[in-house]
Amino acid sequence: MRTPAARSGADAEAARLAELLSRAGAWQEARALAGRLQRGRAAGVDEAAQALEAYGAVARDLSIARRLAPRSRARDFLEDTYARLHAEIHRPALRPLGALRHMLRDELPGTMRWLRPYLAWVTVLFVAATLAGAWLVAAHPGLVPLFASEEMIATVERGELWTDSLLNVMPSSVLSVQILTNNVVVALFAWVLGFLFGLGTLYIIGLNGLMLGGVFAFTAQHGLDGRLFEFVVAHGVVELSCICLAGAAGAAVGDAIARPSLPSRAASFAAAARRRSRATCRPIRRCRCRRASWSASATSR
């Protein structure tokens, strides 16, 4: 049987809890305000000031809820609302020029230094595969169908390049977009397939090198290699560089999985994936042009 003092204390806590729950409407308004701030639909300085006031009020109510009702829905709601307000209030100001300067001065050079050995090996693989494809076709002309379609072979044997007919059928701008799209897809595959311990990346880079070398050797046999070189060099310098860069990023991720530097393979993969995205997504977007948010979690006050 409880003593009068215990009953009095329990009644006081029940009264405080009831008073806390009576402010549920203010919590809903604070949650809605955080959503407007996140979507950029706040009315201005007034709502920003309201967010600061709501942030303090929610923090006080959260401390009370943690003590009086630690496993209640009210406490969970307050935790989430507090985290959202905290994220919006402490979000750094958007400075596009500063962010661009930081990316060009710090992020990209640091990432490229990290990728330098992988880029060197991927480039060596691509060049070696290109030379191997050229040697195979030069030494064994019957292997040409492995690298070119029957229509391409027939066109070259007539003394013409298949690119000539393409330019006659569609505008050069449309053709360049199609070629660019194909190369971007190849770069993305070389990047994404790195999660197969790097083997998928090596396959994509090697296959494209073999095809390039084989086609050049075949056109050289008919005296068309110079014209093909003029066609490829117009866009190939940038796009082949992007493919090798994407392959280096994929190889780096494969190496991170095969030889994790962090306690787990998942953590090593996540760290490598974050770093590789800085070096691949942005250059691929630039190649096209040429032709994580804060995670909400409550913090204890």
C-alpha cells in the first residue's frame, strides 16, 4: 500500500504528463514548420524565428517525456520533431561559389590522388587490350566478326566507313548524342560493376579495348584507319578518359571489398563508394554537357 507521499508524487507526475500531452497541438505545428523549412516553403524571417522558439519548446518537452514516458508514442514523436528542427536550424547556408571552389580545390584533387594507382592500372589494361585486339585481327583476319557486325564488315570491304552512311541518314548532332549516350552507359557499367570485386570493371574495360583495337586493325587493312581515327578523336579523347576514370573508380571499390581497410567489408565499400562518386558522377555530367543529407536522429540534451 502506497504512502500518502508516494500517492502525492504519482499524482504530481500524472498532472505533469497530462500538461505535457496538452501541448500536442504545438508539436504538430512544429513538425509542419520543419517540413516547410525542409521544402523551402517558409514565409521568411518570421517563420525562422518561430522555428527557433519551437526548437527550444520541443527540446524541453522532450526532456520531460524522456523521464515521464520514455516508451510512449509522444516521446517518439518529439524525438523525430526535434531531430527535424535540429537539422533545419543547423543546416549550413548555401554558398554555390564556395562549394564549387571547395570541390575543385580540395575534393577532386584529393579523390584523384586516391584513384591515381587504380587509374594507372585501368589505363594500362585498356591500352593492352587495344593492342591485343589489333594484333588478333592483324594476325587472324577471320576473327573480325568477333569485333564488328556483318554490315560494318561489308561496308569497310567496299572501301567506305559505316560512319559515312550514319552522317547521311541523321544530323551530326544527333549522331554525337547517340555515341555519347553509348559511352556514358559503358562508363556507368564500368563504375557500377566494381562491386563484383572489380572483375566486372576489368571485363568492361578489357572488352572495349579489344573491340577498339580490332576495329582499327580491320580498317587499317583497307586503308581506312586514318579516317576512323579522325572520327574517333573528335569525341573519343574526352569520353574514353571518362570511361577509364569510371573504371578506376570501379576498381577502387572492388579493391575495397576484396581487401577491406575498415573493420567490415560493408563499411569499407560504403567509404570507397562515397569517395568514388566525387570523381565519377561530376566528370560524367561534364562529359554530357560537352556534347548525404543529414540523417535525422535525436540527440540528448
